[in-house]
Amino acid sequence: MDTSGKIITCRAAIAWTANSSLSIEEVQVEPPKAGEVRIKVNLSLLTFIYE
């Protein structure tokens, strides 16, 4: 799907205040302006090690 020059809808983890829990919300993202790029993240992992 080509999204060049289009507004896209994404899910974002948002903290509305300091030290608050993250809220997963849908946001509208404008097309990149001059000097900006849009990247697509297919996978992200977070690893915890408990000792």
C-alpha cells in the first residue's frame, strides 16, 4: 500500500502526564515535510531481565 503524500492512522503509546501509564491510542500522522522522513516499524521488542 502506497502512503506517499497521504495522512495515515497509526497506533501510538502516549503518556499524557509525567510518570503516568502509557495509553495506546490511534493518531493521525501527516505526510512528512521537507527534511523529514516517514518510517514503517514492523516489529519492536522489549526484553526484561530480572535478577
